[in-house]
Amino acid sequence: MTVKINLPHDNSYEIFIEELKELYFDRKVVIVTNPTVSGFHLEYLKSKLNARELSVCTIPDGEEYKHMQTLESILEHCFEKRLDRKSLLVAFGGGVIGDMTGFAASIYQRGIDFVQIPTTLLSQVDASVGGKTGINNKFGKNLIGAFHQPIAVYIDPSMLKTLPKREFGAGVAEIVKMAVTFNKDFFEWLEQNDLNDEKNIQIAIAKSVQTKADVVSQDEKELGIRAALNYGHTFGHVIENETNYDTYLHGEAVGIGMCMANALAVKIGLMSQEEALRVKSLLEKYNIPTTYKIKDVEDFYEHFFLDKKSLDNKIKFILPVGIGNCKITNEVSKTDVIEILKGF
Ligand code: NAD
Ligand code: MG
């Protein structure tokens, strides 16, 4: 299956969702990966990838290494291998590898090409689409970065066989996000089909990628509709923050966040109780958490304002309208939010 991302300024590219085919690059290529991914899949990738000159840059595994120093080490590798402006970086790993490799590609000699070969479900359905790249610093996550589109994305669902179950669930949460906000038919299909099945996961990846691609094509720089992809994230970020990023995977926090957003949507009449329950049970099918004990509701509310997406002291909520539709609003009253948080 192939999904085309249509973007202005020659930035369009294709996403291939299938067993990895032979790739030929008549240029210098650097694969950026980590020990976990390379341990499982590097030989396989190397057996498919043909380059004029190939090297591998291995960086440590983990979100805690998604920072300036690791970025420097990637750039250093590029200089040592004398990459030029025609050379190519290959991001081979999850979203952390994708974001950092993409950012390195965006600044190495003012920008070179890169391709993504995402290996986690989350990066296959979400991080590999849309061209956001970046790193974290002490002020927060993804605060330094660039929009830099890959020239192609190769998604091979068979790589998911080695992925831990929890990581798989975290990816499913982002799939559910796309369905609830944009595609009712897809949501119903998800209710009826098991994503542990190889054929089904391929279909689900393609549908999610297509959904995100449509949104990104309309709004590459997140000036409008693209913000809807943050459904569940406004709440999720607070949860991640409160739990020091060490209790929940991002996708898991988003799962809880979607349930909170749904509660708010039910409260102000955008969604029925029954629809909210359907979302919850779909998440639970994949062991994605849907509840969270809030210690201090006022405190939780204050945390919203630390989010970079909360402009002008107004919280922007992405709320579902039924299933398959959504709305972006900063007109929700504090009383309503506090009330649903108390009842959660
Ligand atoms: P990750 O990259 O940390 O990968 C999760 C874990 O799975 C890692 O330990 C990794 O080594 C391991 N792994 C990867 N592939 C594997 C495989 N096939 N088998 C076994 N283990 C494997 O996390 P992630 O969830 O992929 O991505 C999260 C990151 O993506 C965050 O930094 C987030 O900010 C970013 N992100 C970016 C975008 C975007 O649009 N650019 C969107 C969503 C998330
Ligand atoms: Mg996310």
C-alpha cells in the first residue's frame, strides 16, 4: 500500500506500507539507529539497502538522549564520513530516532535529504508523517526543531514482531486518536478487527497514515486543523508531566487524556455517554490505561498553562464531536473542566 503526502514547494513524498523492498541510493548514506533496533533488524535492513557508501551511526536508546549532545554526535559522524549536500540520512528506529535524524538532516550543511524507516507502531502511524523534527532541552519536549519532510517513508509492519506489548498499545492509542477525530468508519472497523493480526495492522497503519497525511496536506505548519491531532494530548501532557515521564508511555498518557477529553465532551453535550464508553472499551482491548488518580484537581488545571500549545492564557481543547469528528475550542469554562476532573 502506498500513501502520497501532497505538500507545496516540492515537499511531496510517498509512504510505502509493505515488506521492505530493495532500496538503491547512488550517494553516501548514513543509517542512524540505536542498539535495540540494530540488534533486531539492522542486518535485515542492510540486506535490502544498496548505497554508494554506507555507514551506521549508533546512538543510545531512550527519550533521555533526545538532546543537543546526541544531535552533535550525529552531525560529527556526518562530518567524519565527509557527507556532502547530496548525501542521505536514514532514520532507522522509533520516533526518537526519527525526530533526531530528521533534525540533523535539516541542519547539516543547511539541509540534506533523509528517509524514515520507522520501527515502532507509534512512529509508523504518527511520528513518520508530517515533517516535524526536533529535540528536547531542559525547558521542555520538542522545543528545538524544524519542519523537514523526508523524501520517502518505508514502513515494514513485520518489524513490529519484536516490539514490546506496551509499546504496541501506545501506538494503538494514536491510531484510535485518528479514528475518533476524523473517521467514523475507521473507528467501527477498529471495533470489529483485531490489530494483532498482520493483515489488519497493515490496513490500520495505512488508514492512520492516510488520515494524518490528509490533515498535514491541508495544514503543514499547524496553523489550524492539524492541531486536532493533539486530541488527548492536552490532558496527556499534564499526566506525563505530573508523573515525571516515568510511569506512562506517551501513547498511554494520550489514552487516558482521550478519556478525559471525552468526559468533557459528554459534559458539554458534544458526545454521548455511550460513544465515550465505546472509545474506552476499544482502548482497554489493547491494555491502554483509561483512568488516572488526580491528586489535586486545581494543580492539574494549572499544569495546562505550562503547555506550549496554550496561547494567551487560554487552554485549547480538542474535543470529539460524536465519533469521527472533532472541534478545537478555547471556550470551555474552568468550572466544567474542574468538574469532570473531579469526577474522573
Ligand atoms: P522510541 O523511539 O523511544 O521507541 C520506543 C522503544 O522501542 C525504544 O526503546 C526503541 O529502541 C524500541 N524499539 C523501536 N523499534 C523496535 C522494534 N521494532 N522492536 C523492538 N523494540 C523497538 O519511542 P516512539 O514511541 O517510537 O516515539 C516517541 C518519540 O516520537 C517521542 O520523542 C515523540 O516526541 C516523538 N514523536 C514525534 C512525532 C512527530 O510528528 N515528529 C509524533 C509523535 C511522536
Ligand atoms: Mg502523540
